[in-house]
Amino acid sequence: MGTTTFSGPIKAGGISHTTGTTVGSDVRNIGSVMMVQSKEVDTTGASANTSIGVIPANSQIVAIHLDALVVANDTNAATLSIGTTTNATAFLSATNVKAVARTSTASYPVSLALNADLGDTDVKVVGVFTGTDGDGTTGEALVTVEYVQNNDTERTFVVG
């Protein structure tokens, strides 16, 4: 299947500017297309930061989902957090990956801060796996970041 790449945000709607009060004829109806970046993370044993993706500047993160697809069998604790290279838990705190489950940012108070503009620079999202013993032989997770590109809200959430 072919793919198409755009260099800017995708906007949809037929009325760019409000010039009156009649919905469907002269009231702005432009919206942004939701974007998604996903990455599988091998949670076999302890590992360093795993790059999930890079979210463009001025974007608004709407949600982050962590799906533990194959349980990590590290002898003791095994967790995965989602954040940045300077703040490993900026988006999702350390989450148990020893059971098949889905964890989303909607479950955490930090999700309110994610409704803000990420700022003027791209943000690298990383997954940080921590295995207490580092002796695991199984484990796989899928991390999905949902965002609106260049939404440029007025609030800024500083990550890092």
C-alpha cells in the first residue's frame, strides 16, 4: 500500500473565517486531523531509552497508550515509563508490564497538562524499561502517541 507524507498539519473544513452567524454558511468550521505515532518496545531484560517518536513543535498531545502485548518475565518488577530523555515519566509513570493490559494517560492527572502546546521545539518521546533483575526473556509493548500537529494552543507545557 502506498503512503503519502505531508510536511505540515492537515486541516479540514470548508469555511476558514467567520464572517457571520449562520452555521454551515459563514461560521468557521476548520478542524485539525489527529495524528498517531506508534512503536513496539522490546521489554526483554533491562534496556536504555527506546525512541518512540518525535512530536512536532506546537503540537498538542491528546493521549498516550501503553499496551503490554507479551508479558515481561523479569524475575521481580518490570515497568515501562513514557517520557523524554530528560524526564522519563513526563507522560506516563512507571507501569507494570508483567501482565497483558492497556494503560492510558487518561487515567493519570498528568493528562491535564498534556492538553497544552508542547512549545517551539520538537519533543522526542522515549520509553524507559526497568527490569529489577534484568534477567527477562519475554516482553513486548506497543506505545501509541495521539496528537494534533501544530495546534499551537496558547498554554505551554514544558516537558523535560
